[in-house]
Amino acid sequence: MRGAWQELASLLLPVACAGCGGRRGPLCGPCGAELTELRPRRVTPRAAPPGLPPVWAGGGYAGALRSVLLAHKERGALPLAEVLGRVLAAAVLAALAARPLPGVATSTPLLLVPVPSARAATARRGHDPLRRITLAAAGQLRASGRAVRMTPLLRQRRAVADQVGLDRAQRHANLDGALAAHSGRTGGPGRAGPPAPMVLVDDLLTTGASLAEAGRALRAGSDGHGPVVAAAVIATPLRHPIGGTRR
Ligand SMILES: [Zn+2]
């Protein structure tokens, strides 16, 4: 309900640019251009957790991209999912160009698997930001001729603490075993055909703990056929943690 109201309100009220606060919202020309000019890159957190798949990020935690991500995630600026989806789609393509997945060249649809949000965080925000961004990215990749689906294969198995303020070891312990794959949906044994190629996606890469745990859960649910690569909208160093995280 809140989502529907925000979408309606965004059509009726003049909005500031989410990138710079200027008048021509929801995203002005220069801020839009800043996002278009981003080039995804491979990112490796310092002391990356075991099992972290190779990750490509659309950009750093700075400038218009940071502001737009926060406006969408924490302030419910829902139309921005499209532009964030473009950034994520570019990161997915960069990941696949560098690390082609088995099966991705065939007609088997590529699955974009978002790291699941905690129910409490989704309820507080009134929407699931990563799911919207992933849907937008999948739509844009399909429009470019690729067979791609957003597939929420993962779920939270237990509650986790807020990751803000935790160091690397604490984040790892907080998330260890927290996720599980929905049974029978990962394309593992018992299902006809080869496992579908999967790219794990997240909005924000900090220590890599979330993506490593998501990769572990997917591999556990599909007899080892987990994702080979991951993509994130933003990579951020731990010393600049985001104000509000998923958890
Ligand atoms: Zn702007």
C-alpha cells in the first residue's frame, strides 16, 4: 500500500533530484549522465570471506550513485529502480564477459538471484529495494535479447542482527548459516536438465559476508551447482558503512 501511494505521489508532486538535490527530479540530466558513464569493475574486499564468488560492482559508494541508491532504498523513491537496474545490469554483463558461466550461451535462462532482505527491513521500508532493482535489471537484459529471469531462490532461515557497527568477524558469525535455498528450485539433482546459470546480486558490497553466505546457501541447495559470479550495484569500503543496511 505504501508503495502504491509513493508511486502515485511521485507522479503528482514536484520532486528534487535524488543525485544532487536540484530541482529537476527525480534524476536530473547531469546526475543521470554520471550514472550512465559508470564502468563496472571487479572488486575484492580486503580479507574476503571464504566462498565469496568473484564480484563486479557498478560503481563506488560515492556521488550520484550513492545518493540515488539511498533515495530508493531508504526514502522509497521507487522510480529510481530503473536507473539502478541499469547499473546492476552493466555489472552482470561485465561479470559474464570476464567469467562466462556454463550454460549461459544456450537458451537456458540466466537467473539473477538476489540476496534476500530481512522481513523486518522490508516491512520498515515498505518495499524490497533489491528485488525491484533486480527486476529492473532483468527486464533491461531481456530487452537487449538475453534470456534472463529474476529468481528469489534464497530465504532467510533465521533472524540476523543489523550488520551496521559489526566488524568482519562479527558480520561473518552473524550471517553464518542464516540463508537457505528454497528446496527443489535451484536446478540441482532431481530436476530435468542442467542447472541454470546463476548470478548472485546485491545492492551493496561491503565485506562480502552477505554474498559469501548467499553463495554457500545456493551451493548447499543445488549439490554444489552454485553461482560462479556475483554482481552488486555499489562497492563500499568498510570504513564508510552505509547508514541503513538491509539487516
Ligand atoms: Zn541531479
